[in-house]
Amino acid sequence: MANRFVSPKKLLQTALLRSLSTRPLNSAAPSSLTAASPLTLEDKPITTTTTSITTTTTSSNSIINLDDTESLFSSLSTTKLLRSAINLHAAAVEPMVDLGMWVMNSKLMDTGLLRGVIRHTFFEHFCAGENPAEACRKVSEISDSGLRGMLVYALEHAGDNESCDRNLDGFLRTVEAAKSLPRSSVSCVIVKITAICPMGLLKRVSDLLRWEYKNESFQLPWKLDTLPIFSDSSPFYHTPRKPDPLTKDEEQDLYLGHQRLQELCEKCLEANVPLSIDAEDTSVQPSIDYFTYSAAIRYNKDDNPIVYGTIQSYLKDAKERLHLASSAAEKIGVPMGFKLVRGAYMSSERKLASSLGVESPIHNTIDQTHACFNDCATFMLEKTANGSGAVVLATHNLESGTKAAEKARELGIEKEKQKLQFAQLYGMADALSFGLRNAGFQVSKYMPFGPVELVMPYLLRRAEENRGLLSASTLDRQLLRKELQRRLKAAII
């Protein structure tokens, strides 16, 4: 059995040697943080031609300076840098991702040896621990580096009320753990509605919401006050015919879902920790927005957004829906917070649309997605500058991060203002995170945690979705290598 792991180990050793090679930063290798991909917290690359950023260094007048690696990585130990370089190099090798996914899906995970290998390599690099206490220690560590933590109890989908109740308990314990930390070290707690309300019910509710939007006479007696969920350009092909009304049992389950979210919101309100609700694919996103907006109307008061929604800018209707929801919230005096990402379900969305012979809801090119993200960011920054709303700009894209930072400076948004945050995944895009930190902005890391066996579906999905992101992390790897070389030379001299 031990011989099976010789090849991956050699790959890691090779990655280490390459991390200390002398290839110059302006070599022919891709140089953008996302040269082939518009990725963020929940992104997957769009396979199309685009213009990549052709230099690894930032211009002298850029608000984000990545040239000074000593300053960028000053808060990280050499051991941490070395482990990061090894993990990112290994993750950039497609066969390593395939091998890792096969192992995590196999019965080999039942063996203590493999669990230990996974636990002390990729899990430790991309996850903040197995429980709230471990996650809080990681938050404290990055807080010492000038970053904040977004605590993510990394559960995916629930199938019944029992699972939902169990998941809610985990989210509540996460908020309780966040209370034990300095407020400045935690930016928010993340929740997935699919973990506290059965997935099948969310699809049913989404169907009914779509049908109501297209048919004004159609009434939903259980519907709470909400903000606009659709635009005329939203995808409606998921609901080709009139859906049956919810049964009494389904209405009761929906009520229980609202109760769980309300309990979580109350806990966050008590702790003064915002709650950010993650986005899903378009088959259930209408119900996710419905839950989000109804909770925001109830809990977002006095210019203090507790509930944040998520806008996926790779969707063609993203900008219009953002404008509609934000404007409606402003009219009724609800301060709305949004997290902007690019998107996570490109392959499945396009595959479904193609099978039905309809237009994909995803932008056709990377440049269109970039433009949509940047436009949405500008819109929310202007709202924030005027004292309305709050925004988390979740991006691994250097150009988008730079443009947003420059726009914030142009608008006179105070760098330390809590209502503007940048965010990147824990274990990735550290150069951008530290560059934004050095420029004086609030920066958070999206920090998933949970028992290895329970978080496995999360890790598998992230590994599959983020293949392009992992392989496109060229700039991070180059900058890590440059700093390791500098430290090695300094130690020798």
C-alpha cells in the first residue's frame, strides 16, 4: 500500500525544487493571478479567448504594489511560505487534482494514513480546521497579519429537517465562537440556505416564484415580504409549466426553514457579526434570494446590514438584479449588503441550457464577466460612498481588485471603512490580499472548516470547480518563489 504514494510524494518534491528555481518573473509563463480565469470565492474558469495581464509586477503608481515581496509576505514565516509554495505547485498539476479527487472519493479515505495525509496537506492549506476552536485560532493567526476571517462551516446540501436542524446547530456554534474573538478579526459568518432548508423544497419554491413573476394573477399565500428576485432577462426555463402549489407539509417545512434562518440572524445580531448567504445555481437561486431578502427586510436596520446577499456576476442578469434589489431596499429604508463574486456553476449551467436548447444564463466570454463584475463593484462602491449599503468584493483578479481600490480612493471612501471589504479564499491569492492590506483596505479570507469527513463534499466540489483557478495561480507561485529566493540569499549572505 505504501508504494502507491511514492509518485505523489515525488511530485511534491519536484514542486518544491521548482519553487526554488531561478525562472524570472517576466518569463513566458502566465502571469496574472487569474490569467485564464475570472475566478473569485466561487469561481470556475470560462473557456474562451481573452487578453491576459502580461506582467507580474505592478506599475509604480498602482495602488496595489506586488513588487516588494519582503513587505507583502513580512507576516509569514519561511515554513509557511514553503508549505504554501508546495501545495500551490501540487494543486496546479492536473493529475494531482485527479488523484486527490479519486482518493477522497474512494474507500482509501477510511484508512487513518490517508486521512492524515489529506488532513496535513490540502485540508490544512485550504481549510481553517475541523471545529470552531481550530478555526478561531486560524482567524487569530491571520489577524496578526492584518487580515480578517469569514467563518464558513463548510456544509453543502441537506435532505431533511433532521439534517437541517443538525446543520443549524453547527452554524450557531460558529457564531458563538466568533463572539470569543475581537470584533475586528471577524468580518462575517457564512451560511448556505441549502444546509438549513431541504434542497427539494428550495427547487419547488424557486419554481413557484418563477411562475408568479411571469403570471401576475398567480398567488403565493405563504410568501413573505421580499425584494425583487428576477429581472426580465433572468432564466425561466427551469419552470416550463405551472407548478403544483406547496402541500401543507411543504409549507410547514418552509416555515421551519425561515425559523432556522431567523434564529441564526438573531444570534448574529446579538453578536454584531454580519451573516453572508452564499449563492447557488440558478435552479434554486430564486429561493435563496427570497430567504435572503425577507431576512434582510427584518434584520437590516439603522444603516447596519446584518444580512448580506451574494451576486454572481457571471450571470447575464446579475447587474440588472443587483440594481433592482438595491433600489427597492433603499426605497423602503433597508440597508442592503452584497457580496460580489464571479460564479461557481458554469459547467452545469451551460450543460443544462444546452440540453434544453436554450440560451445559457452565463456570459459568453471572460471579458463580459469581468466587465459585469467591475460595473457591479462600481455601482456598490458609489452606493457605499453615499452612505447606502455595504459591499464585499470577492475577487482573485488583480485588475478588478486594482480598479475597485482606485475607485474607492476616487470616491473618498475611507480605507478602514467597515462597509467596504475585499475577500479571497483562504490559502489562495495571498499576494493580492496582502497587497490590498498594505494599501490600507479591509481584507478578509474565506475560511471553511469542519470535520474532514463532513467537509469532504465541499472539498471535492471546490477541487473540481477551481481546477482553472489552481492552475492559474501563476503569479502567487512566482511571488512566493521570489520571496523564498530572497530569504535564502539573505540567510547565506
